[in-house]
Amino acid sequence: MCEEEIDLDEHWSYTIMGNWRANRYLQDLLFICWESKTVEEESHLLPDSEFIDSMRVLIDRSYGELIDFVQRHQSRLGYLVLGWFLMFFGGKMTKEVKEQILKYSKWDYEELQFKTEEEKKLRKKYLSEFREKIINYKGGIPTSITEETLSDIYYNNGPWDLTPIKYDI
């Protein structure tokens, strides 16, 4: 699929990362971190076993830039992806950032957006799980969040036709 043909708001899953725009935000957050690498860090490849630890260092180094990026985008999704990103790599999460993520991940924002009860049920399940993990999150410990790939969804359900979620602040 050509990038120009992608509808960034299209959802294939109601997990936090289940749409194209979330994946674009994730790429941008990774890029911000990679931009903070030193010359020494650029000069050698890390084995997979050290990648998470090195990302945690880069997150700490570029934390302010990550927060600025999300604030500039004025999107609830940006905050959700930031929470996913920080938990995935075990990055620090200040109390203020945790509160913002919890504020913008409230069910009230999304409850009336879905066409079917099944869609509501699925999204509420994933959003509730995400919020619980944010509430209990301790920086420094990578935390897994339920995800579904395009292949998972297509294999299990066939083509998707999910209601896009509006993430405006």
C-alpha cells in the first residue's frame, strides 16, 4: 500500500496502536529518541538484549522533546501512544505526564463514537486495560500492552470496517 493511499485515521483494531496515525506517532517518538544519540552510540550496533536498555537511556535524554512533541499535536492519541511507548521501553513517566495520559484516555471521550455495541465493548476493554497499566506503571520496567497486528485481525475476522475514533482535544 502506497503511503499516499493510507487513511491515517483508519483502524484495524481498537487497541491503542490499532490505527495508522498511532503508528506514525510511534515512528516520530522513536526518531526523536534516535536523534539524541551520541557519536559513540551511533558507531556500534547493539544486540537485541541491550536495545531496550539503550532506548530507556535515549528516552530519559529526550524526555522533554517527547512531551513537547505530544503537546504540539493537540491529540488525545498522541498521549496514548506516548504512554504505550514509555511503558513498552520501561521509560520514566512523571506524575504530570501520567495524569495527562489518564485524562485523555477516559472512556467518556469515546463512548458515543461507535456504531455497534461490539465495537464499544472491544474498545472499552482495551482502553480499560491500558488505563490500569498506566495507573500501576513503575518507570524502568518494560510493560506489555495488548496489541493486534493487521495479520491477526484479518486472519481471525477478515477485512475490517471499524469506526474511526476522533482524538481531538
